[in-house]
Amino acid sequence: MFSSAFAQTAPAVAAAGTDIQSSLMSMLPLLLMFGVLYFVMIRPQMKKQKEHKTMIDALAKGDEVITAGGLLGKVSKIGEGYLGIEIANGVEVQMQRSAVVQVLPKGTVK
């Protein structure tokens, strides 16, 4: 009337090793994508930020600059965080140092 019940055998030890290997192989594309993202986007952006900081720190009175707002002028005053920029004769504006985008060659602003 009743048939005998048999317990299943335990999985082989080799199967546990393949689980670890398969999980590492599934993470490999994610690691490769992060590596490519680092070298294509993050690293160049960090280099650009470093160059901008160097340029901002090297500003001196009399430098001709372009600001992020498009103003063109000569640096007339230098403070810790702010610059005074003369945009016309007798017209001076104050702005943050970080707003300077580019330092122009001498003689560009007339």
C-alpha cells in the first residue's frame, strides 16, 4: 500500500565551486563597465577640475579674463574668494574667483 520514500542525495562539493565561479563571471561585466566609465568620464573631469583650480590660484592683478557669464575684463582687485574685474573705464564688478573661465593673452581687452 505504501511505497518506500528515499531521501535525495546531497549535491556534490564541486557544484559549490561552480556557484562561486558563476557569480564572479556575472559580476565581470559590471566591473568592466565601471572601469571604462572611470577612464572615459571620471578621470578626465578630475583632470579638468585640477587645471581650473591651478588657473584660478595663479590669477594676478592685470590679467585679462573671461567669466562664466561672458564678461570680458581686466582683474583690478584680488581677494580671497572674490575678484574685482574692470569691464570698462571706471566700471568695476565683483565676482567669485570660480566664475573665471579663461585667462586671455595680454592685450586682448582694449
